[in-house]
Amino acid sequence: MITQGFDFIALMFGLCGVLVWLEHHFKIALFRWFPSIVLVMFGSMTLYTLGFWEFTEDVRRARETVRDNLIPAMLFLMSLKFNLAVIQKLGVRLIALCLASTLSIMLGFIVTQQIMQGFLGNETPLTFATMSAGWTGGTQNFVAVKEALSVSDEAMTYTLLMGALCYSFWLVIILALKPFKSAFNEFLRTEDEGLDAVLNSLNDLDLESDKTSNMPSLFLVIGLSLLVAAASNHLAELIASISFFNEMIWVIIISSTLGMAAAPTALGNISASDEISGIMLYVVVALIGAEVSLGAVNEAPMYILSGFIILFIHGSILLCAARLLRVNILLAGIASIANIGSAPAAAVVGAAYGKELVPVAIIMALIGSMIGSFVGLIVSEVLIWLNALT
């Protein structure tokens, strides 16, 4: 069993390397249905379930350090390809999709609590409201609503388990959507003129850029991205102490902004940024799955079932909204995980779908962060009122 931080990080890199190599060298059906990035997530979860490592203080510190520093480094490199046109052309539909995603989460928690209340604890109006805040805007909203509603840690136990396990499986599903984009287009009546124009322009830029990934360019990209990560973390800590967003959100804003600012310069044409940011992406995905045990489903079955009911309601409503707005399944997936996950998770999903979608994912996550606490408080009021009627 692994108990040392370096050994754990080495295993994460090794898992990613083996799966990417297998996908590249063996063109089998498995990789068409489950791309290597999805298998990395499942593989990480499976290894943890089998007991390959124990979350000692050293392992936990190594995981958090690598994850929290690779995310801004990755976002900086991916933002070097950013084109503001994608936001300008999809702005109205983007906001509408975000609001539809949030509304579907609220309805999911409210309807599920009413259906399952006979099988769950009496505290679920408050714990579900708290989790709805987290599933809308992230950890900072979760904490704010938990404190506002005076929900105890003990009361949150099974709801927290539900949130962690169901979110992890949902993330795997969202990551696996990319190969099915074309299949969903007819059902969703997709109109991607603005997005396609931006993607084509980015592809044209890629064709004009230097494709040689030599040692100097690789070294520059690695060194610069890590320096940006360090600077982003320090600046975010300072800004978060005097602002309303938490530290991680500011890390994402700063690193992405620096990348977008550098995009028009020569740095935007360095092809090495694609390879290095791709490696970082896979490692971050592995680290996300590394703390989720597949065996946890046995501990709170009715709560886990409730979580999947919430996700089913959310997914169904969001698909209907995507059809009305005529947006593709990838944007719907980003809108979903931007709420249910967090800003880093949304950025990871956006990067997995296509590096040019990372800014879209970040904006969606920031919108969720701004309204998450209000969502949790509204859900609590609705659930308390409904329970008083029964």
C-alpha cells in the first residue's frame, strides 16, 4: 500500500501514461466508447477502491499540492489559444443555459426530497438545501449555506457521501459525452454557427503556428506555466482575503486571464503548450478520482439512489433546455458540471472537450458561484414549507 506522497504522484502519472499509450497504439472499440481520459478517472477510482494507497498526511498533501498547482498552469497554457469571439457569439444562450442548469438542480433536490423523504432522515430539508448550494456554485456556497442554516457535520454525513459519489459518476458521464456530439445534434436541433466559426478560426491559427515541439519550447512552456501557477496562487490568496470569491476561483481567473493576455503574442503560437497542457489535464483528472471509493455505495444506498434521481431530473430538464436553445451536447455538459462540480472541474471538462471551450466553462462556473448561496436558501425555504404541509 502506498503511503508516501511521491509514490502516489508517480502512480498517477504512470496510470495516465499507460492508458494514453494504449489508446494511441491500439485502435479498439473500447477507446471509441471510453476515451482514455474517462478510463483514467475510472482507473483512479478503482485503484483507490482496491486499496492501492492510503490517504496519509503525506499523500493528501502531495495530491492537493500537485492538483492545485497543475490546474492554474494548465489553464494558462490552454488560454493561450483563447478567442474572445466564442463568448461574444454565444453570450445570451450561454447565460440561459446556465440558468436552466441551476433551475433543474433546484427542482431535482425539491422533487427528490418529496419522493424519498420516507426513506431518508428528517434533516434532509436542510442537508439537501446545503448540498444544492454546493451543486450550484461550489464549496464556498456549500459552506455559506451550511453555516446559515446551522446544519451539523453529523447531519451532513450521508448527504455528503451522496454528493461526492454521485458527482464523481456524473463527471465520468459528462467527460464521456464528446464522441456522441453528432448523435445528439439532430435531437437538440443544434445551431452552432457562432461556435463552429470560432473553432474553424482556431484550427486555422493552429495550422499557421510552429508545430515543432523542441526542447527549448518544451522547457519554456513548462517553466513559464509553473511560474504562472505560483504567481496565481500567491495573488489569489491576497485578493481572496479582501473579496467575495474564494481563493481557487481567483486562481482560475488570474491564470486564465494571463493566458488570454499572452495569446496574441508569440507564446500563443508555441505548439508545445498543447502537449504539456494535455499531460496536465490527464493528471488532474486522475487526482480528482483518487479519493472516491467505488465501495462507498454500500454505506448509504437510499441517499445514493436519491442522488441519482436528482441527476436524472437535472439531466432531463437540461436536455430539454438545450433543445429549446439549440445548443450542442458539449455546452450542456459544461453547464451541468459547472454547477454540480466546481470551477476547476468545469475547466477540466471544457479542456477535455476542446481547449477553446475552457473560457466558456470558467464563465459558467463563475455564474454558478455568484448565485449558489441564494439557490440553497431558496431550496431550504421551499422544502421546509412543503414538509410543513404534509
